[in-house]
Amino acid sequence: VSASSIGRLVMLFLVRWSRYNPYYLEPEPRKELYNMPETELTTEQKEERELKAVRPIKATTNSTTSSVFNDPVLSKFVNMMMRDGEKILARGILTQTLESLKRKQVEKYHKAPQGKKAEIECNPYAIFHQALENCMPVIGLASIQKGGKFYQVPVPLTDNRRRFLAMKWMITECRDNKNRRTLMYEKLSQELLAAYSKEGNVIKRKHELHKMAESNRAYAHYRWW
Amino acid sequence: MAMQSGTALQEKVSRMLSKNQKKPLLKPNKPLVLKDEVANRKMNKGEATCVTEMSMMMACWKQNNFVDALCSNEMQSFYKCVEKAQIAKKGKSEQHTIGQGGRLAPKQVNTLLKRHPTLQTEI
């Protein structure tokens, strides 16, 4: 079930964003879980399977697949880059970014001397994940009111929030500090490579956040959670 | 017994409202009726968790000029502390909803009051 094309009226019932009855279960797209033999299941998983035979299941979004190339982190990044619902454009930019990453790395690989060849990472997915991990802040700031004034208090962040901040910083940095003539995928690949080697503006922004948190460490006791 | 104390209270209230004897003590702009819900409030104010781990990590950052690779031990311990704190918070909130040490939780009181609200009309 998918929309025919962008711009035309969608002639189907959009069910995903209406409020499902709470007894609908979440869908499971990963194939490995279904290929496991009976013996390896724990009691919880066996119960889940029995429940799935009885209860209805929610519809998945269009972008979830059970293929090996389905990466939730990449899908989230594509959604964050998307503007005006143009998923094809956003996904195209991401594929071009991964391709240009691969090209640059393979070029470096061929130019490198024999000893250094093993250190160069050619897998663009690995580079993307490592770059994103290097951009994730460890600690964040929260605005807390105490005695009429607002203080920036250092606060631990959840994993989702950290991932979101890393992706957001990456995208805003590539959009704002871009030359007029460079394309988005070009700028993204440059930033990702810089983040992979822990340089560049996004890493600088992360360090600035850490410095702010460090300078405000006296207010850490204003937290109540 | 309850009816007697109820009527005594009503007499006191009507005396406070009346203009016969003295100046009325109460001048209510809305009818004196209780709401069918209770305020949601938490008695114990919590404290900041993982402050020691955080300060150790920040000291390490200060020393190493915010390079993350040299502070990985402190960061790992900070993450573990944060995880433990989150689990503890979840367990505590579950315990909160189940029992409240002699009193009902505000949510439970509200469901009860919703089932038996103040009568608007005479039956």
C-alpha cells in the first residue's frame, strides 16, 4: 500500500496517524527474529508470538522494509533532511552522499602507501555511523527557573535526544555554512568525513556545548531528577 | 454523628454569610461547592542524580582540553550511572502508582471522585 506519486491525491485511507486502539501490536520488520527455531526462544518471546496470533497489528510506515539495507538511523536522518514531504529528493541526496564518501575513501585508499591501506575505512555506512557517534553530545543544558531567574543547568540526555541533536547539528551546519555553488551531498560528505576524523564545525559545536555545561557545573544541584 | 457535624458546619457557614448580626465574613463570588478532582502534587522533591560522576567527567575534560578519547572511562561510568538512575526512577514511579503509604494517589482519588461526583440536580 503506497501513495501513487507526489502531487496526486492519495486515494487510500491513511490509518497510521489516526489513533490506534491500544490493543494493536507494533509490527516487527526484522527477518532474523522470524527465522529463529523454536528452541532458542525465551518464554517472553513465546508469549509474544502467541499474542501476535490473536491480536491485530498496526500498519508499518512506507519506509520500513525487511531488507538488509534497512537502517533505522539512516531512515531517521532522511526524514530529518526532508522538506515539504519530498522523500525522494532527501533519499537521493543521502545516496549521493554515501556514494561520494565511498569515492573519496577509495581514492585515498589507492593513493595510500601499502602500510597505511588497512587503516582507511571504505564502508560509507561505517563512516556515517562513526561520524554521528563522534558528534553526539554527552551532556546537555536545561533551562531551570529558580528564584525568579533562569539558569542553564547541565543535565544528562537520553540516547534518542543525543542522536537527534547530532543529526540536527549536521543538517543545519550543512544548510547554513554552504557555498552557493556546492551541492548538499558534497557538503554533507565533507562534514561527515571531518566528523569521522573528529574535526569540523559540528564537532566544534559539540565541544562548545560541553564547555558551557562545564562552566555551569555549579548549578548541577538545581536539578530534581 | 456525621449529619450532626454536617449541620453544625452548615450553621457556621450560614452565620458567616449572614448580614443579620455582624458584617458578613464571607462574600463568595461563586457557590461554595467542592470540585470533583484533586490537585496533582508530589510530596518529596527529588535531588540531582549522578552529580559526582558528572563532576569527575568535567574535571577530566578540563584537564584534557575537552578531547573525548582520553576521558572514555569517566564517560562510561557517567553513562552507567545515568542508566541506573533512569531504571530507579521508573521503578519508583511504578511503586508510586500502586500504593501511597496509607493514602491514595491523586490519580486514584480523581477516578473515584469522577465515579461519584457532587450532585448537580436534585434526584
